[in-house]
Amino acid sequence: MPKILIIYSSKDGQTLKICQTLQRLLESLACEVTVVSIDGAASIALDDFDKIVLGASIHYGQHNPQVPAFIAKHQALLAQKPSAFFSVNLVARKPEKRNAQTNPYLKKFLKQITWQPKYLAVFAGKIDYPSYTSFDRSVIRLIMWMTKGPTDPTTVREFTDWDEVESFAHVISNMR
């Protein structure tokens, strides 16, 4: 039974929800899965795992700075193991921005790191205006207005394509 570690960075919870879904799907495929936040990853013995997956959300155009720092610190180990990375962002709500070759945030991130994960994925996130601070709600509404997304401040809309998440679970399961 392969042991898989999923490390995540999530601002509003959608990346964690994706990781928990991946965990459930992978466990149904006879994998042993541990999910831990980037904050808790320092206490994990990475050598104990057969495969490592990192998932991170975009907040104001950036992944959490802890993610590239973690990658830099563990570069050698990540290069030795089957590994994958996925980004969660609202740009991916547009079908033409939903893959590693076309998503601007993932392309930019990959230029900032030296690790080359074997597999990459991009998932659309979620808008939950009522849960945001007034500042975040205003900024996100402006970004959505500029990119022709939903701007109604009462909007709660999940853009994640769960079939894509399921397909990625199979990719992870089959990583060698």
C-alpha cells in the first residue's frame, strides 16, 4: 500500500477541501494518505512517504511564500520521489486557463522554483463573498469585474471541477 503525503496551503479552505477529496479518493484506491498543512509539514518525516503532493492556493496573485521555501528546503528529496503539484485559483474558472500550460499563476510559479514535479494540475477555486472581510470582498469584486467574473457581494460559488480532481487522484495513484 503506497504511502502518500499531501501538503497544502489554503487561505479560504477550498484547497483543503480538494486535498480531503483527494485523500478519500486515494484511500478508495488502496493508498495510505496523510494530509498536512504547510505549517505542520516541518514536523513530518518526508522520507516515510512513497509519494509527495503539494497543493497551494493563490491569494492576490501569489502562492503562500512558505510553499516555495518548503520546496527549496526539500528540493533533493522531492526530486527523488514521485511528486506532483497543484494550484488552486479563480483564473482557472475559465476553461482555457485550467491547465499547466495556460494557467498564468502556475507558469509564473514554476519559473520561481527549481523543482520539477512529475505531474501538475490546476483547479478552479471558490468565491464566497459573505465570508470575506470587507477589504477582501472589495478587492476580489474588483478583480472579478475586470475579468468578467461574478461581482454580486452575496455570491457563494464553487468553480472546482470535481471530475478533474478525481482524474488527478488516479494520476497520483499511478505515479511511479
